[in-house]
Amino acid sequence: MDRRTLLGIMGLGVGTLAVAGASGLTWRAVDGGVFATGTGPAYAAWDQSDPSGQDALGLVRAAVLAANAHNTQPWHFLVASDRIDLLADTSRNIGTMDPLDREMHISLGCAIENLVLAGPPNGKAPTVSLLPDPTDRTHIARVDLVPTCEPASPLFAAIPIRHTNRSAYDTRRPVPQRQLDALSGLVDAPDTELVWFTRADDKRGFGDLTIRATETIIADPRQAADDFAWYRTNWQEIQASKDGITIDPSGQTSLIRTLAKMVPVSRKQNNDGWLSGTRATQIPTVAAFGALIVRAPLDPIKRLSVGRIWQRMHLSATANGLGMQPLCQVLERIDRERSADLPADFTTAMAAML
């Protein structure tokens, strides 16, 4: 074999490898759902853009589009023509990320708010009774339904288009105080207050505390594992589980989102992306931080009420062109400190800030 022949074979080999590589990447892109974002059975709940149908199931169709922690969807619904019962699915707890069930109750409150808003468009007037069975703490709400001709709330139309926005916010459009005041006006529960951090020093303090809480969660092996368990990385996994957190709403660039779907992402890479997005994208561009506070944070009824308020706020923000997201890291560390009898680091820092 002379040199020219050898080089020719090597050239063919390189060319073949290149074609095979390109073919493999294309298949990996298809396999990872790069070209199928937001499609498939996992997204069927959004296929019906108007979750109304003049029956009790229309209320449930709206309820399941509610905000919920880690997209765990911790609920069951028992549906009759004149009544809906909401039950907590405690098997979908997030472990050490939510050891006191605070986020689960807030998520269920969000579902209740959507369900109530969907009542009039479906010809139903809902009456909510929270924790109706003292012997069953998983029986979250009984919602009695009677016929009505009431008009729909303006917030109802925002239900299918509300999404958590973790992208960079538009710093060229400051949020005026009147809009913050309007969101504060949505608080309707006793002993509950919405505190805004709008001054530069206050925003910096809360932002720094959130970044430090994110770093602490990542450094806590149990919290980091319980958090990562709910991340879904490829299209097949998303369709099979129909729950959890995906890369698409993460606020990452389109290139990073594409690569994450094509190449398996480790827990470290995921954590690095979470911390980077929090530190470099979300925290620096916000117009304001807000905290919903109650006098009895361990009371499940207070938590359910806060969930209803948060959902109402997010729907109102959506209707008015504002992007929002929950930043729960500080509270997740506070719950971890309380449940594991750890030093009250974040508990003390947050109390001082409030």
C-alpha cells in the first residue's frame, strides 16, 4: 500500500465518521425532543387553550394548569356534577426540599384558585371548604357547585398562558409602583401581607441571600438529590412521567437548551446551570422581589390561602404583561433548618430582612 492509497483510505474514514457523527447528532436531537418542544401527551393539558366546557370537568382542566412546586402535581380530584373534592397526593412530596409540606400546600392552593376562577365559565358557582374532614389531612378541599350565570373573571383567560418566567427580565421597562400596589391589593386573607423589596439595597440583600441559599442547597447532598430527582432531560422521559422540571423554561440560551437535550446532563452540570441562571440572569434583572408572609406559617389553611393569592397574582401579572417566578431557595433552607434541627442561619437572616 503506497502513501497515496493510505491517505485516501484515511480520508474516506474521516469523511464517513463525520457523516456518521452528523447523523448521530441529528438522531440525538430527535431523541432529545429538540424539534418537539411543548408537544406530546405530557402537554395535552394545554392543547385546549380555553379550559371551559360547561361541566365540572372544566374546572379540573383549569386546576391542573396551576403553578406547583417542581411540577410535582400533588393532587387528586374526585368529580361529581355538584361537587369536587381535592385530595393531596403525598407520594409526590419533594423530600428534604419540602420537609414540612409548605410547598405542597401552596401548590394545592394554586389549584384551588384556578378551579374557582373556572367555575362561572363552566356555569358553576363554587363554594370552597378547606380541610373539611378533621380526621383526613389529605382531604384538602370540598368544593360545592351550584348553577350560575355570573360572568368570568378577567383572570380566567390568563390560566392557559401563565408560565413561570426564569429568563432575564426587561430592565428597560421598570414596573411602576401602581402595578405593585395592584398586586398587593389581591391579598385577601387575614394575617397575610405582601412585602415588596424595591430599593437597591433591599433587592441586593434578598438577591444575595437567595444565591447563598442556592449554593447551600447544592452543597447539601440530600437536598441536592431530592431536587435533581424531579428534572426531566429528554423527550421520552418527559412524555413518560408527565411531570417534573424541564430545560425549556429554565431561562438558558437556546444553544444550551438544545445541547442539554442532546447530551446527558449530570447533577453537577444541572446545579451549575441553576446557580448561574439565578446569579447572572434572574437576580440582576428583576424590578422587585416580593414576599408573602403569614403569622402562622405551619398552618396548612394559611398555606393554602397563600397559594390562592400567589396564583391570583401570577395570573394578574400575566394579563398585564409582567413576567414572574417563585424564588423558593431561602424558604427551602428555612424549612430544612427547622426539620433537621440545623442552625437557624437563613431563618435568622430572613427574619431580619422582614
